[in-house]
Amino acid sequence: MTDASTYYVICTTSPWGHQRTTAIRGLKFETKEAAEAHIPMLAAYQRQTAFVDVRKDKSKDEAYQMHCQCCGRAIFAETGSIAHHGYQRPGDGWQTASCWGAKHLPFEVSRNVLGDLIKHLEKRLEGSIDYRGKVADGSEPVRHKYPVYDSRLGRSEPHLVTFFRETFDAAVAENKGGWVNRIYGSNKTFDRFLAADLNDRDSSIRNQRIVIKELQARYDGWKQTHKRMDKVWVRI
């Protein structure tokens, strides 16, 4: 290990097939080779999606951190902009997108990207409300997900079914035995699935509104506290 602040961890992906990854607690290695050598000793369900990731001791970078406009996290910004963060590395040489605030000025200096994010989320909220109405009036299909075990992957994956009122019976017949995730028994009516779908959408809309409200409060309360001088952040 060339950098004393660097260490390696073993990460696994969510058993439900989401892109979220989590480092296994209590396991830190000085080299990538040591971490990879430990993977065969993990439980079978962990070995299925395990991969090695590199981390840095956050305490080493605290003096160089500023705050991201969008997520509010303290992030390395000594180069003049917020470093890439918020992404994940599921493996196979690729990674997910970074946070909106990555590679932009920190919150101590600007709120412009935060304003762009709020507008984006407001537009997405409008779309969610509009689509919810279309599902309610029957012009868009009801959605239902249930887990299906994939023996090849060794884990359950979400399976999506969509249907209208007139195609509901056919959808049930095609997916017989797979409807136990949310609604049990023989009482599988279209209206129950419609209500469950709308309830999920209502919950999502509420959460979107909460996030927008919190971000707007940060935006409205913003005040510049730092500026860049001779490649160094200086409090003003």
C-alpha cells in the first residue's frame, strides 16, 4: 500500500438486484490482493456479488473538504471543485453516475447547481403527479413487482408486471404463483393492485416534495463564506 490513508474493502450488491453496494463491516485490508484472497472465505450469498473497492481514511482529507451544493456532504475540493462522489462501482470496470454537485463549486462559494437540481426535481415531481393521474384514470397500466429467484445469480430479482383492467386476468394467469409479495390469498382483484400502485406513487410524491422543500430551504438560506485565492480556499 503506497498511501497510508488508503485501504481496501469488500463490497456486495443488494440481494434485490438494486445498484446499491455496501462494504462488509469489520473488513479492512492494506492491499487489493489481500482483500481478493479473503473473498472465498465469505458466506456463499456474499461471494456471489463480492468485489474489492478502495477507500481513503476521511480524517486525512478533512482539511481539504468543502460541502457539495446538492447532497451537502463534506467532499475533497482542494483542486477548486467538488470531487466525484455519490457513484458506485458494482464491478466489471464500470461505475454509476456521480452526484449532481460533483465537479462544481462547493456550497460555500455557489448555489447555482443546487438551483438547477431543484428545477429538475420540480419537473420530475410534475411528471410523477401527471403519471399518477393517468394510472388512476386507466390511460396508463398498473405496475406490480414481485421477487423471482434466479438460480444462475443465486439471488432473487424483481419481476415487473404491468396490466390494465381489461388485461388483468390474463396477467394473473401468466404470472400464477408469483403474486405473494404484496397481496396474498385468492382475493387478487384489479382494484387492490390499483390501490397498492397508487399508494406507492403517493408515497413517492410525498418524499419528492420533502426533498425539494429541504433543498429549497438550503438554497434560500445560502450565503457565500469562502473564495479562491492562490489555489487555496479562504474564508471571507
